[in-house]
Amino acid sequence: MGKLTIKEVEDLKKQGILDEKTVKELQSKKLVGTRNRGTSYYLTNNKNKVYPTLYFRKLGKGTTQTQKLIDFRNEFNKLLEKFGTKEK
């Protein structure tokens, strides 16, 4: 069985199929992804587009992200939404 994406889970919550308790349970069993993908934001530097990125060194395959890292990434994404322009 594959993992559900964040977008799929949000859609299921809007439809009333899943509630917050069920989502947390699925996340604890690692059946739901923990981060969004696919949306690119950019800032402009005169004429150029600058794409801010975030990555953690030494976080390779087989290692899990702590809640602190996940929270940091979520705050970074909020800043991108606030200051960046969504790529079409």
C-alpha cells in the first residue's frame, strides 16, 4: 500500500471522510506523507528569479525527521508563501 499525500488527506478531510484524529493515527503509522511537494516559489532579484531552497545535511535515506525539523520546514514554507510568488 502506498502513502497518501498531504493534498489527498486535506481533500478527504474537506469531504468529511477523515477527521483530525484519524489523520494523526495514519501519520503515526507512516501511511501519510508529512510534507507538501510540488509547489515552487520564487523571489525576484532585479530581472532574475531566485528560488529559495531548504535542505538538511546528513539527513539521508534511512533517517527520520524529528518533529523539530518538520516544524522548521513548515515555518519555512509559510515564509515562502508570504514573501514569494507561486510558480505557474
